[in-house]
Amino acid sequence: MGKLSERSQTFVVWWALAMTATYGLVLGFLFHMIPPPSPSLGAQAVADFYRTHSTEIRIGATICGWVSAFMLPLSTVIATQMRREEKGRIWSNLTLVGGALMSLFLVLPTIFWGVAAFTPTRPPEITLLMHELGMLTLVTTDQFYVFMWVAVAVICFKTSNVRHSAFPRWFGYLTAWIAIMFEAGAISFIPRAGAFAWDGLFVFWFPLTLFGVWIAAQAFLLLRALKGQRLESAQAPVSVASTGPAGLSPVAGQA
């Protein structure tokens, strides 16, 4: 893996981090979804929420049109690093597909919220429908994240002699634990209050916090590994097999 590739990967990681941070800020300060409105709110209350924040939500939806797919660049670097450590490409390919799925279910809620805010004068029941579609799409699809996380955990648990690995064993345990914690998301289809509602501890707050922890940890490990790989490439001796001391080929030098 050449120096240019390592520098490119480093750039892509920082690009993904910038997109992730922007997405989180928009979610909290423009969409006003941290914390989200209670699932027990009626149609008129939800319509009033979108009418009050109509401009902010539409600006947020516009920004998210550029940054929501932040898992695509990040999963690409993760998959590239995995290929240094696996014989085939099954786990790196699963990471790419899983990253695409994660991006899809992070993109769609912002679109639905933007639509809900687009026409404040529509009947409240329609606004409620779009709001519920956005919230439930965000929290009930958490379990689709498991595909990429299983791949990451497997690579972490494999014995590897690769220098400057981005996948230490402790990160495999962290990833596996977070994947399990995310599985509760689908339950929020059932209750409207409590820890398993869409604004509850196990469905919203734990996944939100743990996702941020995982992104930060994985990005740190990638950047550290890429720095080591880049330095190792820079210190590698230059091959002189094809040239002699004066820039001539070995045959010409002997002549």
C-alpha cells in the first residue's frame, strides 16, 4: 500500500468525521431531535412543532443532503484496512455493504423531517405521519448496523501479524457489545412511553451515545494505523535493483 493511498485514506477519514460532526449538530440544533418530541404527542402538537421550526428543519434537511451519508467514506477506509488482514474479501465486502445500509437509514429520516416541515399548512395528520416515519426509520433500523459491526469484530478477534493494525482485540469487544445494544431499536414500534419508546434510554440515548463512541474510537484507530503505515513506507529503502551507481543499468555498468 503506497504512501499516496495512505494519505488518501487519512483524508477520507477526516472527511467522514467532519460530515459526522455536522450531522450531529444539525440533528440537535436545527432538527431539534435531541431529545426528540415524545411519541405520545398528538397530531396538532406535532404540526405545531414543525410549524414553529419549519425554516430551521428545512435548512437542516438541506445540509443533511450533503453530509448524511458519512458512513460511506468511513466504511470504505475500514474495508481497505481490513484487506491487509484477511485472505479473502468476505469481511471487507460485508463492511462496504453494511456501511451503505447504515448510510441509507441515516439519510431517510432527514428527508422525511424535511418533507414534514416543507408545507406547514397541510393537515396535521399528514405531518404526524411524516414525523413518525422519520423517527421510526431512525430508531427501528439500528439492527441493520450489525452487518458491518460483525465484520469489524471478526477481524479484531482474528490473530494477525500485520503491523500497524487498526483492529485491536479490545475494539472487537467494544464493537460486539455496541452491536448487541443496538438490537433493541425495533422494539420501539410497540410502546409510546418508557425505555423502549423512540425517545427512551435503550432505543435513543444509548444508541446515540454508543454510536458516537464507536465512530470516535474507530476513527482514532484508523488514523493511528495510517500514520504508522505512512511512516513505515517513508522509511522503506529505495530499490536499486534496476539501476547502477551512476544511474546506468547493471548490464551497462559492467560493460
